[in-house]
Amino acid sequence: MNITLPLVLVLGIGAWATVKFLGIRLWVAALIALFGFYLAGTFLAPLIDQTTRSGVDAVSTK
């Protein structure tokens, strides 16, 4: 049985858990999200996307 979850959902749950249980302040999480948003517009975005896809493929391969 396969379960399909969007990566953004998994990362969102991880961010929520980090703020809730590890005591990270919400503004720090927002700053990191904003950094990721602006990083997506740089020349590093294709490399980050390719690396993320490779990692997800490695985890989801039977």
C-alpha cells in the first residue's frame, strides 16, 4: 500500500513540530521560510530541486 504526501505537507508538519516541541520561536521559522523563498529565485534553485528529488526517490524506492 502506497501513501502519497506532498513534500510541502511533510515539511510543514516538521516545521510545526519544531516550533511546538523544540521551542523554536515563530519568527525564526518565518525568517527561515522567507530565506528559502528567496533562495528559490537564485541560480541554486535547480540544484536544490534536483537534490531534493533524488533524496525523495531514494527514500521512496522499494
